[in-house]
Amino acid sequence: AKGFLDNDQSFPVRVTLKSDSQFLDKIKAMLIVGKTATLRGTCTEVASDGSVILQAF
């Protein structure tokens, strides 16, 4: 999934979901439907396009 940090278009974020998250299916469903989700996670790397890769938990 992709989004923006605090809805600021200059800070793109890509989200990966840990498979052991107990809310994995619910989070995936929200992101697929296009709802706004507030996720907590760890920054795992910065991609070549400057986006932050967030490992949500």
C-alpha cells in the first residue's frame, strides 16, 4: 500500500504488513477499499524514489 506521512504529498510512504499481525486481514481490507488508516510501525528503509518503507504492526 502507498500513502503519505501526515497527508503531506512530499513524504510518500509505502507500507508492508508483518504476517504475524493479529489485525492483518482487517488492515488489508481497509487499504483495499481505500479507507484512511492510521498505522504504527517501523521505518525499515528509504526507497530509491525517496519514499519511506513502513513495516506496520
